[in-house]
Amino acid sequence: MKTDAETDADAKAEAENDADVKPDADAENDADAKAEPEPDAKAETDTDAEAETKADTDAETGPEADEATESRTDSAAVGDETGPAAQAVISGRPGWFGWRRRYPRTAAAVRVGTSVLAGAFVIVAIVVPDRLDRLTVQSVLRLPVEAIFLAIVLLALPSKARRIAAVVAGAFLGLSTVLKLVDMGFYQTLARPFDLVFDWPLLTDAADWMKDSFGRAGEVLAVVGVLVLLVAVIAVSALAVLRLADLMARHRPVAAGTTLALGTVWITCFSLSVQFASVPFATKGYSDFLAHRVQYVRDGLGDAKVFAQQMHVDKFAQTPSDQLLTGLRGKDVMFTFIESYGRVAIDDPAMAPQIDATLAEGNARLKAAGFAARSGWLRSPVTGAGSWLAHSTFLSGLWVKNQERYRTLTTSDRATLTSYFQKTGAWRTVGIVPGVRKAWPEGKYFGLDHIYDSTHLGYEGPYFSWTPVPDQFSLEAFQKLEHGKKNRDPIMAEIILASSHNPWSPIAHIIDWKDLGNGKIFYKIKKEGTNPTEVWKSAQRVRTEYRKAIQYSLDSLTQWMQRYGDDNTVLVFLGDHQPVPTVTRGSANRDVPVTIVARDPKVLDRVSDWGWTEGIKPADNAPEWTMDKFRNRFLTAYGPRT
């Protein structure tokens, strides 16, 4: 029998024990499951610290212990996402502001979702093509061998090496993804991939184009957007591969079996050439992409030596000046480039009727003034952009296909077609280059006695998007500044007509030549034009505006010849390259029209054996030369008769 004092003591002890028990349903369940009370805040902190210490200790004991721990943890959290074990593990990882503890089911869903997204990102980054015209659903729903190989490597590595390899592989994958995105832009603009050796200066040109087309704000937004995208893609790619690597380590048996199965599927599908919508399911496209880029770099690094050897071969280098261009003595010779005037303008069914009409009118206009013409095709080294490369190819007789070749050429003593005119001493050589708005030291290389850039043509009107001076005004300025002067020497002029330069909006239109004045009349004309940001929302509108720009340039040139040309005027005009793929519809053709116009029949007799078409529109079957062949053939045709 207990005494009253003992009974009171027992009751007091029971009351104290009851006070220590947490009155919470979850805590009671945890107590039943683990026979442990809910820890207080300090205990949680201590537990987290102990867990971190234990994780560090496990990592130090070797990959086996670490991966076993990871497997046990993941089994609790992922193997039974809705059970109390998962809730207990998640509650030990509070997350931001403790959201994982408060929303365990959501936390489990986020963990699974991010793992799925990480896998999808890696697969898409590997299989996505570097050209927009090849981007289809089938192109990304493929099985890449590179992903299988990466999984094998990550499974074979110990813990620390695995994480390092995952981050490095992810960052590399991110960089290659950025390169693919840049390639997409280059294919859309230049119909070729980005050159890792030579194309870096073009990024500055792209920024300038954005400023000219969409203003300073547009340029800044574009640059900032590109930088943010670069960092984001690399970071997300590295984190995605790291997450997948940890997930595979926690589920090593399942991951190994899945990798083996996928490898078997890949070998089978690749051997049998399994395709969906003509797209191979088993692909090694990423490896091919990297191999192509490596070869591209190797070719670029060796290109300088090849080009240096080509520069020293010039059949006219030793020709006496009095034997150069004898068939053109006393003539005014104009080499005129029409920006983006490519074969597509003549061949495309959507543009051909209007361009044909313009060429027919121009031809009739020239004939009425006593001129005749012959036309052919030249193949440009570039397409979409890079006019200066085409100009230097045409004038130097060398294939100038990249920026490094251009720099090498313009710092050499290689003679150009224009410098040979200067060498004779029989011509004053001038350049009308309205697209030049900065210092152009290369101008002296081309043998021009005087250069008129956009600030020296007397133009006080507005820019037309990229174009500083409308073509009609540029030609009228040439007439006033050089061609129309009395008692002058014969002129050799290099003239760039820039109104047909991308983005072709807004466009000037022909006005009465007497009304050109100082160009302020074009303010009103510009207001009547189209907005480039609106035009470029539709490929069809882009093609329409391009066609109108070419028509304007052709009309300006043929009207100038009719108005100011004489018996001593010889005009050579050509396109410098095809327009962007948006206009060419992805065509790989790089041909541009070239035409010689003269009133003196002896001038055209010199090229009668070229087989060119009569008139200013070349026939489909007219001869096609590469642009670098023109210089030597021209110098031969107009040199001494043999």
C-alpha cells in the first residue's frame, strides 16, 4: 500500500511527464514511429549541423559511403513521396523560409519536376540543330549517343570527381548551346555558321546595325539581353547536369540498367536506320557538330598561310603602266555596287514580274540615250552581309571570304582594279561611299585619290534606317562634285549605292532631280515610309520592301546614266551579295548580276567573247564566274590588243 505522500508524488511525476509531451497529432505519430519527441528550434539547428558534419564525414570516407547515404536519403524522400518518411526527411531540409517543412508534398513535386526539367534541358541542348530551318519537333525528339556516354562516365566516377565532371560537362554543353544560338543568327543573316576564328569583329557590326535600325535603346537592350542569356544558359546547363549526376548516384542500380537499355536501343536504331518523318531517331549529331567546329577552327588557323601565298601571284604586277587599260583611255569608268542586289531579285517568282518591269524600263531608258549593255553572273564570297568582303574580292582578284583575309589584303601591296587605274596616271580615282560614317583607312589601299563619305556629299536629310544617303542623292552629288566639272581629267569612280542595304525600310523613292537640293526634302519622304520593326514581323513584307529597294537603286542608276552619261561614260554595275535568307528563302545560291554599259560600241566589242547577255538583265544560262575572276579578265579585255 502506498502512503498518501507517495501517491501525491506519483501523481506529481505523471503530471510533469504529461507536461513534457507535445500536444500535436503529428508529434504523437512521430513519437509512435520513432519514440522520440519533436525537437525544439535549437535542437533542429543542432540536428542540421550534425547532419552536415555527418555528410562531410561520409564524403571523406569514400564514394561508397557517400552514395549509400544519398541512396538512403533519396529512398525516403523520392521512393515514397507522400509517406511520413518523406515528410520527415523534407522537414529536416527547411528550404527557403521553411517552405519545405510546411509544404512537404509540394517540395517532393518540385524535386521530381526539376529533375525532369534538367533531363529535358540536357537532351534538347544536345540534339537541337544550329539552324532555325532545321528546327522541328522530330529534330529534338531523338536519342543522342552523347547523353548515354555522359551517363556512363558520371556513373563510373567517384563522388567528388563526378560532381566536378558534371559541372565542367554542363558548362561546356551550355557554351556549345550558346554557339548553336549564335549559329542560328548567322545562318539567318549570312547563310553560314559563326567563325570562331574570324567573326568576332562582326559582333560589333551587329550592335551598330541594331542601333541604326532600332535606335540606341534597341542596341542596349539587345546587348544586355545577349549577355544575360549567355550567363543563364551556361549556369542552367551546369546545374542541370550536376542534378542528374547526383540523382544517378543515389539510384545507381536503376541508372546503370537504364543506361544499358538506352545504349542497346541506340545501337539497334542506328544500325537499322530507324527514322521518324525522315529524321533518324538514334543520332550522333552533337559529336558531328563539335567535329565540324574543330575542323572549321583548324582551317581558319591555316588559312592565313594559304592566302599569303595567293596574294603574291599577280600576272599584271610587272605590266608597264602605259600598257594597262589602254582600251579605256579617255573614258569615265564607274564601278558601282548595288547593295544586296542578288540573283533572287530576278529569279524569285514573287519578285520577278516587278523587277523585270524595272529592268525593261531601265534598258529602254538606256537605249533611248544611245547606250548598250551586256550582262552576266558573278558568284560572291558572302551572302546576307559582308559587303566589304565582296568589294575587295571583285577589286583585288582574290577570294576574300573572311575578315582576316580582308585585313591582310588591305595592309598589303597587292594591286586592285582601282589602283591599276591610279597607276596609269590617266585617271583621277574617287570613291563615293555614303555608307562610311567613320574613319576608313582602307580607302587608301584601294587606290582612290579622294573619298567622299556620308559627311562629304552635302546631304542634310534624314537617315533611311541604316542608309545615311539615298542613292539618287549620292549619284547627284557625284555629278556635282566630280563628273559634272569642266576641263577635268577622266574619272575612275567606285560608287556604293546603299539604299538597298538591309533592313530596306523605310525606302526613298525617285523625285525630280532638280528638287534634290540639300536632301531635306527626304524628311517628308521618310515619314511616308514603313517602320522596320513592323516590316520585319512578316517575311512576306520583308521581301516586298527588299524588292522595292532594288527597284529604287536600279531606277536611280539608269536615270542618272540617261541624264548625265555621254560618249565617254562606261558603267560597270553589280550586286555585292545575295540578301539574307529571309528573302532568299534559304537558297544557297550566291550569284549576283553584273552589267557593263557604254555608248561607244568599241567598249562592248572588247568583251564580245565573254558570252554575256545583251541588255541589263542576264539570262539564266549566262556565264557564271566567281567574283575574284573579274579583275584579271577585265584587265585582259581592256589591255593592249595582241
